[in-house]
Amino acid sequence: MRIDILTLFPNLFNNFLEESIIKRAINKKLVTINVIDFREYSPLNNHQVDDTPYGGGAGMVLRCEPIFECLDKIKTEDSYVVMLTPSGKTYNEHMAYEISKKKHIILICGHYEGFDERIKTLVDLEISIGDFILTGGEIPAMAVVDSVTRLLPGVINEESLINESFNNNLLDYPNYTKPSVYRSLKVPDVLLSGDHAKIKEYRLQEQKRITKENRPDLLENEDE
């Protein structure tokens, strides 16, 4: 897979690409990630990429030309263009799986007061990572890259993916490790029993309990 990230702040991605699963996936050549400063595609002498909005209003809006020109250079028939914006669909694991099937992903990081609307004519999907405002699209882009890369074949153990949260519309069950007792806090007896059927049932019931307490909306979606 190839991922291109369009941003005005490429240095923000330096450490992100040099750590943990992302770095291992890059080293294994399972993914290629390019960070592109789209300021370089501005037609203006001072490389300006934003301007005041037509009709008035606060803040600055990203101009069309840098994004259009950049995509002209890097887009292919296999490209899937994703815009990171508060007005997008709320990102979830299902979207991550669908995006992970693409050969080439282009992520466009927003900034300032948003995009010139005409940029959206080039976009296949608009994504928001939640109902809150960030300074720009760089942190959401990292979230998408991380969540998609780990789904690529060979990046992490397949069994780990199967047992993760959201795969069955439920949050993950509690996990414990050694020691079995610490400061009078004891691991549940069922996990020490060796009875795999009882352990499986316990974990399912715990998933339902935790989901009901923290994300009841997931249970509602399951009933639809």
C-alpha cells in the first residue's frame, strides 16, 4: 500500500513514522508513506495557501490551487482521496477496514477555517475522528494511518485483529497478566481455571457489560 499525506506541517510526522508498528511496516515494505508539503504547489510567489473567505467571515480558507496541482502530480487510477475535516463522517473500524483494501490512499490535512468547497470535487471520502475541533488534520491523519496500516496483511498477528474491539460491535473484554494477585487485587478465578468454554463466555459477557456502560450506541446499532 502507498499512503500520501498532504500537509502544511510535514515535520509533525517525523517521529510518528519512526516508531513502533508503523516503522516496522515501512521496513518490511508493507506500506510506503510519503509526507508532502502542499505549500510547494502554491502558484503565488510567497507560497501562500490560504485567503479570506468570499462573503466575509472570520479566519482564512485553504485555496484550491495547491491541492489541485498536488493531486495532478500524484493521483493515479488506484488513488482513494480522503479529506480530514470536522464535517466528515465519523471514523470507525469499518471505515478503516474498507480503506485498508485500497492500493493508494491520499490524506488531505485541513487547517485554518477549512477548505475551499471546490476541493471536495476531488475527494472520495470525508472523515472526522470525533465531535471536537483540532488545530489541523495532522493528528486525524496519523490516526487513520495507524488504524489502516495495522490491518494490512503481515503487519501484526491476525488473531490479534480478530479479537479486537469493534469487530463484533462490542468493546474489548478486560485483560490480566501476572501476578495473579497484586495489592489484594485478584485476577478473576475463571481466567485461571483452564476451562476455555467458560473463559469464552465470561469474556463475551464482560464485553456486553462494558459496551452497555460505555458505548450503548454500539448495541443499538447491532439491533438495527
